[in-house]
Amino acid sequence: MVAILQFEDTKSTIGLRARKPRNGPEWELVQIFREQIVPIFEKQSAGIAIFYEPLLETGFPDMVVAEFDPRLFENWPEIRSSLKLIDLKVLQHIYGTGGTSNQMIASQLGFDGKLLQFTLDRLHNTRLIKWHSKKWKPSRLNHVFGIKRLVAIEAKIKNWESVFYQAQVNKWFASESYVLLPIERPTAKILQQAEKSGVGVYCCSHSGLQQVYPSTRLPLPSSYVSWLFNEWIGRYLNSSVGLEGKNVYTRHTIHNQESTTGFV
């Protein structure tokens, strides 16, 4: 069976904050999209995580769908669930450079040397980086990053042209970014915007769901936010709730549970 995780609101136990969806036409459109897109993902995925309006530095995307490999989260060091945002930013920097020193990280990111050392120690203890040839080197990505696709969705009932701005912003962390429109066929202007921006278009009407223009596909992780989604999934699957069904992949809807653990 396929693991289908649905994160509907804030879950502080894993560091996830989200805006509670507001009832209305756009939320209804998102729900119709979910009902029709999940069976498509199920055919090709071992794991799917759906996030509704997660709080990110750039705002609240309507929906983010992560296709992941559950096996990549099985040997999860407990300390990894205590990583902070600064740790993920440094981690992404190390992956981007392919390897670098303490001095270069401090200089390029403007971090205090002593605080940076704490971050590097945490990343090393989680086996996300290693010290080699006087540099911090990243671990093999296919050993530590379980997300295969990260698809951002922005729904809009009207003023469709304006939704492309937010969809473009979502390319900062997603491998694919789409706008979702309640129409059967897009106008030539909409298709021109899609082509120009590299953003895909889904149309949802009485005829069903149709991908009318594909999104440009980008490599992952593209920013520390890509890691955020990966860590949220890993933390949940290795929490007391997630462990109960870790080897039986079924549908889970994750509701709010308050805790002091989280990304800060």
C-alpha cells in the first residue's frame, strides 16, 4: 500500500506551521484537485505527503504535494528531529558548494564562528555531512533526502494572471510549480504566461482534471525549504504516531498536536 500523509494544519511536534484553510471557492477547488490528483500519484509513488497552506518565508502555498521514498526515512537518527532552520541553511550551502571549510561558510553566510560550529556538529552527528580533506562534505543525497518530487499548487478562481507571480515564487523550493484554474480551457494569454514563467497549468472543470501545460522540472533540493519538507516527513514517520504504521503504508491525516519541538 501507499503511504498518504495529509498535513491539514499546524503540527508543532514536527516544527510545521500552517494557516487553517478558509472555506470558500478556492478551498473547494483545492479539495477537488486533491481527490483527483492522489490516484495519479498513487500509481507511481511509494509515499505521498500533502501539505495544506504551510507557512514558509515566502507565504502560504495552497498545497504542496511531496512524492517520497519511505525507505530513506527508516534509519533516522533521533538527533535529526532537533535540527534548526540555521542547520538546514548551512546544510544546503554545503550541498551547493560541494564542500567547504568553516571559514568559508562563516564568511559567505555571515555566521558567527562559535555558533556555526554548533551547527556543523549537529549536522555531523546526524550523518548529513562529513569532514574530509579539510572541508565539510555533504553525504550522498540519495542516502539522506527522501523526496523525489515536490509539487507546489496555487489555486485561483479569478484574476488568473496574478496567480503566476506566487507560482513563480514557489519554484524557489519546489521541483514543479502549477496554477490551478476552474476552467476547461486556458486562454492564449494564460498559456503565454505559463511558457514565459516555466509554471504549469492544471484546469479543473466538469470535464475533470487536466494538465494543459507542464511545469519546468527543477532539481531538488533547491533551497533549505526543500529540506524543510523532507524533515517534516521524516520527523512524522519517526514520531510515536508515525512509527505505528511505519511498515504498513496507509492513509494518514495529521491534525494539530502541540509541543515545544520544532524549527526555530
